[in-house]
Amino acid sequence: MAVLNVNGKAVEYTADPNTPLLWVLREQLGLTGTKYGCGIAQCGSCTVHIDGAPVRSCTVPVNTVGDKKVLTIEAVAANGVLNKIQKAWVELDVPQCGYCQSGMVMAATALLAAKPNPTDADIDAAMTNICRCGTYQQVRAAIHAAAKA
């Protein structure tokens, strides 16, 4: 058995070393908030944080994670309390279908950790996730609102 640090806990898993982190999170650990979208790291639905950086988990072999800290959408709301990004998402009705939203929230959370008061250009550079519903203007507005909160 191998061990990962996920959401602040050491968790055991058994998988081929080249298995994408996404599948270990979803299939073995039951953390299904991280979504499968494309499998080629383009859409961003699978975004998690590894040592604080947003990473597309569908192409990260689990054996490369080592003792790094993995954070998933399940741990973003501390003790059931939404973080400021999640609050802004709700207040501004960002989600449509919702499929991409966990990845969007993870990317936006990392953006605000790195740049607490991002410009539109910062948001454009950081938010490369694909939203089939086209809620990009709402995403931008929610990030600005969260930055002010």
C-alpha cells in the first residue's frame, strides 16, 4: 500500500504507479467532487491543489505526488463553511450545469492565494478552465467580488 496526503490526512491506496491521481481520488478514496472532463489536462474539471498549486489531476501519475499535499474541492469549505470564492459563486449564480465548477473554484482559490487583488488579465491568465455553459463573465465577477470580501 502506498500513502498520499489528501486534505490533511494520510490515506492509503493501491494502484499502478502510472494511474492518474484523479482516478485514485475518485475511485479509491471516494472523493468525487473532482471531475473527469477530457483526460488530457485541457478542460480543468479535474483541478486539485498540489502543495498549493492548481494542477490538472487527470494527467498526474499518482507515483509522482510523493509526500506532497493534495487538496481537493471537498476540503475547500472548512467545517462546512464556504470559502469566499464559494460564497461569491453562490451569490452571483455562477454555476449553470455545475460540472466544471469544482475545477473552477480550485483554480480561483489558487489565484486569490497568489494574487489577492487580481486584474482582469490575471484572471484571464489563471482561469484556463473550460466552461461549456459559457459562464466566464460570472466567473470573473465572482473572483473580483471574492477579492473584495
